[in-house]
Amino acid sequence: MLLGVVPFGLIYGVLAVNAGMPAGLACAMSAIVFGGASQMILTQLWSAGTPALIIAFTVAMVNLRHALYSATIAPSLAPLPRRWKALVAYLLTDEAFAAMTRRLGDTGPRARYRHWFYFGAGIALWSSWQLSTLAGVLVGAQVPRDWPLDFFLPLTFIAIIVPNLKHRAQVAAALVATALAVACYTMPHKLGIMVAALGGIAAGMLLLERNRRGGQHAAAAPDSKEHVA
């Protein structure tokens, strides 16, 4: 995972500097926001002179997936004290979530200490992100502006997301979001990103609800047969 984070952070640092963002602000954003996709999109919108309200709304839409991540791992981390939960929330990223999901099925002592596993993965990712951002900021001035570095953003996301698409609802959300992103690419102020995010979330939730109702009907069918008998 670190092999994917380091070049991503380098690209962000270079893009931020080439967009005219002060070096201190670019590094501070990595420390405070700690979200690669959010920072990339924010940098692009900021360089295009997009209104602050649209920037905030777009970033919020992109980060909605973290609510789904939190809902998935919350039951496993519920016994933790509040300070631990705050740290877990801060360190939550796509890569940390992917690492944590591999430990959700642990039992016994391994289940008792899986928050330390999450913490170790999160800190390693955080440190790599800060250092790679700083390196990108330092070398950003030497990188030609016409290099298509932002092309690596979707490639990185594809590498992260595709291996984790294990359920029909996830696949539906990804396909709908991709189709809408392509169809709405020409919308001003990157509004197509918001449309794609909302459409993907809606598709996933609708399919989940449909599956839930189907499961309820299937469970109720044997009971009705028993009453008839």
C-alpha cells in the first residue's frame, strides 16, 4: 500500500505547487485533511478559481465514502475509548480501511488487538503521505507544468478500488459513478464529480435495500408454509 501512497503524495505536492499554492499551505493540507482524493480535487478547483462553497460541497461529496467505511468498522471498534475513536477517525483512508477489513473476521486475542493493527497501518500511511507531499513540494518547481501528472489520480483510484469490489452493490455504485463522471465531464466547476458521487451512492443504496427486502421475503416464505401446514 505504501508503494501506492508515495507516488500519489509526490504528485499531489507537485500539482499543488504548480497550481500556485504556497508550500506551507500544501503541507498543512496533508497534515489536516489527510485525504489524497480530497486534496487533489481541492487543488484543481482552487487553481481554477472555483467558489469556496462549491469546493466545500464537492470535497464533502467525495468524502461521503468515509461514512460507509466508518459504518463497516464501527462495530469492531465500539468498545474503544473516545480518544481512540477520534484517532481512528483521523487516520481513516481508503488504504487503512482496506487493511482493517482483512482483520474484521479475527477472533480471540487477535480481535482484541486489531485496533493496534489499524493504528500501525494508519501511522505508516500518514507518515508516508507527509514525507511524499514534502518531497513533491520541494521538487515541484523543477517539474514542467505540461506534464500530465494528474492522470495518475484515476489510475491510483482504480488500483485501490477494483480489488475491493466484492459485492453487487459495490460494483453497481462504481459502474454508475464511472458512467456519470464520463457523461458529466464537461460540466463547469467539476460539478460532474458531485453528480457521479451522488449517483453512485444512490445506486449502491438502492441495490442494498433491494437485497435486504429480498432477504426478508425469502426468510418469511418458510414461515408462511409452516402456518398453512
